[in-house]
Amino acid sequence: MHESGHPLPKFMFVTPPRPCPYLPGRIERDMFVELAPPNADRLHQRLAHLGFRRSHNVVYRPDCPGCQSCVSVRVLVDAFAPQRSLARIWKRNQDLHCRLRPPVATREQFDLFQAYQQERHGDGEMALMDFDDYRAMIENTMVDSHVIEFRDPDYRLVATCLADQLDDGLSAVYSFFDPADARRSLGNQVILWLIDTARRERLRYVYLGYWIRHSRKMAYKARFQPLEGLGPGGWAPLVP
């Protein structure tokens, strides 16, 4: 039984323990379930409500011994009111061209992905991914997924986001951007675009994955208020 009172699927697996990539000295372990037809979309939607995230054709949730630092979070789209700094980022990036594409990997995306990984996560596992690994991340999906490309006025690819369509929102699976273009704050812009798109599509939420209070890599998500976090009593307002 999940801590919010909803039953978990019967066919659940657990990964072996390994060092946590976000909090030094902690141990990471995930529980996961495979997505398969004919009910992949429905199961994905249900497990998103229980705090699970998708990667390839599985959905997972941290199940770390002695640690509950990872909090699944989602933005309340209709109530979202950007801080002044976020409003400036949105205005600054109105010259970007955004295009929704099917989940098909390209070499251009991969080159940007590699540059991002080397600059931001050079000591992580994803920095070792080759093109086939990247293609699997983008294309191995049994749910309604899209790739959003962001291009500057010269039509240069500056950011990419893999996102899933849910019945009640958009789920940001993974995003990356040109690490040399700090002026645009592209990571924030991607989330702002998802929120704006969800509002126009009359969706309630944008799911942002896990927020970790003491991890600089994850703490930025708390800027997108109002934000809900999943806790023992279910989804509730998250106040950092």
C-alpha cells in the first residue's frame, strides 16, 4: 500500500542499492514497474499520481533506506504566478522558436545533450551515454510523448525537453540546454513554456519530478509556486 492510501501494482521490482547522485553519503534504491500494452498510458497516469516518474519503458519511484528526501512535485497551472525574475526570463525568451516533435532522436539534439552533460553533470552516468543510449531515452516510450525543441532567431537549437502527455497535465521527463547561454536561463524557460502550454490546453498540472531541499541540482523547482508535493497524506501545498 502506498503511503497516501492507494494500492501499488502487484508486479513491482526494486533496484539494488547504489550511491545517491544528489546527496553525498546516502544510498539510492528505486522501486519500478514496466509499462506494456495495452494499458501503458492508463498505468502511467495512475502511477504519476502516486509520485512515479517515467524512464524509457519503466516508471520508478525512490525507495531509499532511511531517507525520504525526494519529494514528487507538480505545479498548479491555473494558480501559477511567476516571480519577477521568472517573468523577466519569459519576456527575454519570446524570440525563441518552439516546435513540438515526435519522440525521435537526432544528432543535433545529441550534440546539445553531450555539451550539457559535460558542463553540468560531467561526473554522472549520463555523461557517458552514446547516441544509441540517447536514442533509447527519447524513443523507447509506450505512452504519449513529445520532444520540444527551442531554437534561437538564427534557428540554432538551444534547448530540448522530453515530455509526456497525461490526462491532467504535462510531465517533464528530461530537459537539457546550451550551458554557454546563461543569459537566457533556459532551464527555467522550458518549465515556463510547459506551464503556459498546459494552461492553454486547460490542463491542471505540470509534473516536475523530484524536489530535494538540500540538493542544488533539484532545489530550483521550488521557484514555481504554487507547488504541490506528495507526502504521507497525499498531494499538499509545498512550502520550501
